[in-house]
Amino acid sequence: MLLVTPGRAQAIANIRRAAEEGRFNDKTEPFDPQRSSEALKADILDYVAKLDTPGFRLKNLAARAIVDHWIRRYSDGVNEIVGLEKLQALHGPAFLTSNHFNPFDNGVHRTLARLSGHGRLAAISQGTNFVMPGLNGFVLRNIDVIPLIQEPSYMNGAFRALMCKHLDANHFILIYPEQEMWFNYRKPRPQKRGAFLFAAQYGVPVVPTFVEMVDLPEAQTPEFNQVKLVLHVLDPLFPDPALSDRDNSFALCEADYQAKKACYEACYHRPLTYEFSAWDIAGWKG
């Protein structure tokens, strides 16, 4: 199982409240760092300026080693990948989408990128992750991420330049259309269409993925059992050249959500509804 961080009782209470109120893209983590928009922009631009320095490359190696260790220690590696063969026809870059349930759940997608021959994975991450303290913050700042902040000059400049750099290298880029992380939440949530607008604008396919979480009998903490992760690779989606970028983004977003919904229902043998129950939180004994 991936890391169980502090504040889980409050996070689960926040998830319950947000689900009951239909706020599926809201923050639920109790200790997310707070930063003014100007200070955050300065931090992000400083980060971008250091990406090609020897110091960053050393930190990147350390961060990747830490994540690899955590995957082995807490998840027994990637327990299972289903549908890897669906990537055989993709010889260029692609946007991967996934449900988002842990700060380091992208470790399974990094393994997928390596196994498919696409090398290192880039992940788009909320800018506030870059000012997180401690070891978690170190990893999130230094592990092949593209920071996302709602600032037009940055989004149209440095952000797109970083994204194009990875696309030109035929890398996979992971985006979480659900926007915010909901800890160990099993269900695919309604999605934002930004990821799909990028795919339409650059003419790049989208590969929906869904991470199934299977409860194991072994305890990890007094409140949680261990969880097996199963990464499902779903059929790639391609922008329609006959549609505008805007129309493509809506069509791709809906097709991606429906693919995840169908996968959820097949994995868990239950219809997707959003009434909250303790079962919604993988591994939780609540």
C-alpha cells in the first residue's frame, strides 16, 4: 500500500462531506500548504529555472530512488498491470489520465512508462505541492513534474514549453483530470477537461487508466489494512480532426470518464453511485 500520511480521519471526513455535497474536485487534505499566488508563482519560476542544473539532476536521481523504494516497501512494486498490450500501437507521446488517491500513486504509472518503452514519465502537479515541507515535498519538487498554477503568462509560457519538451521526447505525460487527490477513494470522479484540451491542441492521444485497489487481510496500521494496486490500461482515445479543439475536449473528457466508469463497475461488480460508505476508502477499517 502507498503511504498513509497524517490526518487521515479528517481527510476522510472531508471526502464524505464533499461527496455528499457533489463537490468532487475540491481539496480534502487537511494539511495542504497555503501560499499567495504571487509567492507561489515566484517559487515555480525559480524551480523551472533550475531544471537543467547539475544540482537538480542529483535531486531528481534521489527523488526517483525514494519513490522506487516506497513502491517496493508499501505496494510490493506494481502488483499487477492489465492491458499493457494496448500501448503497443503508440509509438509517440500520449497523455495518461488516472484516478488520484495518494501523493505518490504516480509510481505505478512510472513503472508503466518504463515497461512500454517510453522511458521516464512526466506528471502535471498542482503548484502548491512544490511548497510542501519535509521529505514528501522534496520528492514532489524533484521527480519529473510539470507544475500547474492558474496564472496565464506562466501557463502560456513556461508551462507549455515544459510540456512540449516532454512531448517532443515521446514521453508519456500523466494528468489527473479529477484535479485534487482524495485519499484511497476507489471511485472515478467527474473530471475537468483541461487535460483533454491539451490533447486536442497538440493532436496527441489520451490513454485512460484506472487504478483498482484491493483490500488485503494484513494490517498496515491500526486503522488501515494493506491494499493491492491493479493498474488497468484502457483503450486509447484520439482527437477527431473534424472537431474543434473545444468540442474535442468535451468529447474526449466524456469518453475518458465513461471508460473509467465501466472499468470501475467491472472491477468491483457494483454500479457507480456517489453515496458515501466506508467501503469507498480502500483499506479503511472504519
